Amino acid sequence: MNTISIDFQPFVEWDNSPFILFSNRGKILYLNNAAEILFGYVSKQELYDIALAYAPQSFGYKTTMLTLNYDAFNFYAITVGYENEEHLSVRFYHTPRVKSSVPLETGKLMTTDINILLEANIALFKTKNNNKLQLLTDQDIPSFRIDQNNFSKLLRKSLDAFRASDSINVNLKLLVGEHVIISGKKESIVQLSIEANGRYNDTDTEIRNLADQSHISVLLKEHAIKLEIPLIQ
């Protein structure tokens, strides 16, 4: 077999899986683009501690199945390795996005300003609830195609889950570097996050079904509902 010299760093740089190379003192020596985005949601120390906890007992590499969640990032496994006592590397593997069971006919979707649709549904929610609600949105998110009726139902069900909360925070933002494949085309993702000090879970099944119909990924937590919405152009 012929041996040739190849610089593999560009391949690591373009990889969608976060990769970090630490020194034995926890200093970052290298990280790829995906890891740089990840550090917007988790501290360097926490990831270094995870790498130490799951490192092999001797030189080499070890892959461990585990569940990690950092906002928009969901991982199902990591590989930690070292070939000397100076460097420690860790690679995170994304949990595959669940593919919707409902075909999405993008040609029938209406081009929509999501900020206007969001504000309209919040106004409707406020007519029945007196909760303090803070809204933070990115007004630069372009209009995109979505099932307005289904999405409004999803918004109302999601907001209603927090009807007993004293204060609700709603945040809409573009997930930089994150994409999803819709009808064979790579689309950007907008995340809508609704957070409070607690929520009802009696409509979780309805929320999941409504999200599935629009190919929206939903994360249901004790204090939050997060919707990852494909920005279909």
C-alpha cells in the first residue's frame, strides 16, 4: 500500500461533529467550527471534565454511548482518546434528527413572516392569561414557507402549557451552523424557545403530533419547550 502525506486538518474542520483537542491542563489547543459553535452553550471546563471522565485507562481511544444536551445540540456518544500524556481529544456525535412520518408538500406552504405570526399568537394568549411575558426575537430572520394554520395551533398549545407560570420568556433565533434536510434540500433552522418556572405536560402528545406534521423538531423539558423550525425557502 502506498503511503502519502495528507493534511487531515481540513477534513476535521469541515466535520459537523464537534472536535476538541485539550492539553493535559485543560487548555484548548484546537477546535473545529462545530466545536466553536458548541462553546456558545457550554463551558470549556464542563467539556474537559467530561473528556477526563470518559477517557480510556491507557493510551488509545474509547467511545462511550451517553446522552448530552446543550440547547440545540443533542449528542448520543463521544470518543475520547490520547496517544501521549500531553494531549487529550474528544469528539461528539450528534443524535440523528427524527424524520417526520408525514410527507411535507412544500409547494403548498405559505410564505410567512414568523415574527408577525408569533406576535399574533402571543396577543391571543394574552387575552386569556395575565402572565408576564418577555419576547426576544431576531427581526432579520427572512420570511419562509410554513403551514400557518398548523404552526399557529402548535404555538397556542405550547404557550398554553405555561398558563400557570408567573413569568414566561419567549426567544426566537436562527441556529447558526445548524441545518436539516427537507425534500432533499439543506435548510437552515430557526429555534423558538419558551421557558418558565414550570409547565403542564397534559398536551405533550398533541404538541409532538403538530410538530411532526410540519417537520419541526420539538424538545419538551420540565421548564421549557423548544421548537426547531426548518427555514424553507
